Amino acid sequence: TVTVDPIITKASITTDSMSKNFTMISAYTTKTTGEADRNTNIRLACEAINGTALMPGETFSFNQTTGQRTTEKGYRSAGAIAAGQSIEEVGGGICQVSSTLFNAVARADLTIVERSPHAWPSTYVGKGEDATVNWPNLDFKFKNNTGSPIFIITYYKDRYMSAEIWGMSLGDGVTIDLVSNVTRTIQAPTEINYVLNPELPFGTSETTVKARTGYVVETYKVWYKDGQEIKRELLHTSTYKAYQQVVEYN
């Protein structure tokens, strides 16, 4: 015969407390272009991410969640950026998904683990508020630094892409926004870099790299309580290099 004296331990998080505080913590929406192939890629990446649950302490990886973007998965060739040039690439355009998700994640006060800016600022988010990805070397990662699960909702509809983060509330009346300031402008070289390319038809030329202004941008995470700023902290500094115009000729 074994006699035990049970110790009753109450759960630190109850169903009632979760139901009262569980909410959409943040959301962010960007407008896409009218390019059908690009929008297909955005939709497929959203579908791969949508419904992801991230437990406390777990890290989300964009590349791991979506996998390699291939034609077998339905991804199409669309505009992308590589080595300072605009190119056509399978899966082009999905950086809009990672950038939109980044904006929702930052506003949910989750820990950014890995994030890189584009070669030059994007048109669909502000300077310093983008997150580029490329398989397999560039990833966007963030960590669930809360004590409860979070859920990620992403979707595309009618040329708009949205990302939502659901979980425990930041607090009554508490919200977070991003504020970015250009701290330095880097002018592009005025002279053109001419490069001989024997592969071009004789007597022809083409611009392979456009002249672009560079920027250094500081992005701050700003807390508000009932619409009044209560705190801000530097989230990161982004550098967009200046590009010299390159013309190849033969």
C-alpha cells in the first residue's frame, strides 16, 4: 500500500486568461504590382507560410518554411535583384512576402534573428523596413520570445499581400510602430563605367547596372500607449550602397 500526498499546481496560463488576452497583435499590408507571374509567386509563398504556429522559444525561418522556390511547386519567373542588377528569376517577387511579414513581426515585438536589406530600397515598404530573401544564402528569421504560442497568417488577394501575427496581447492600449530616418545619402558616381562585352552584337551597347543613390537608414521601434509614445529603441541600421551606371558594349 502506497500513500501519497498530492501537490496541486495551478497552471500559470489558463484557458480563461488566454481567451481574454489572445488577439491579433499586429498586421501589415502591402500593395503588389499588376504582374501576374510575380503575384503568383507571392500567393504561393503566402500559402506555404499561412497557419504556421511558433511555440515559445522557437525560431521561424522563411527559407525553411517555404522551401526552395521551383517551377515544380508552381513558381514562375519574375523580376528579382542580383549583383546590383534587375534580373528574371524563378520565385521573383517573394521578397515582398518576407518584407511584409517582417513589418508585422517587428510590430508584434518578436525578436528578429536574421534580416538583410535589399540592394536598393523597395517600392512597397519604406527605406529600412524591407527583408530580402534568396535561396539558400539569404534568410529572414525571427524568434518567438514570448511565453505562449504565436500564429502567423499570410494571404494574397486582389493585388494586396497581408501578414498577421496572433498571440497574447502586448497590453491594453499598447501598440508598436516603425519609424525610419535617412541619416546619410550616398550619391552615385557621375561617370559611366563602360565594359567591353564581346558577346554583344558588334556596334551595340546596353545598360546592365543603373545609377542609383545609396542611403544609410536607422529604423526605430516605437511603443505607444493609447496613441501616446512611451518608448523607442533602435531596431537596426540599413545600408543601401550607391551604384555606378555600367554600360556594356561591343
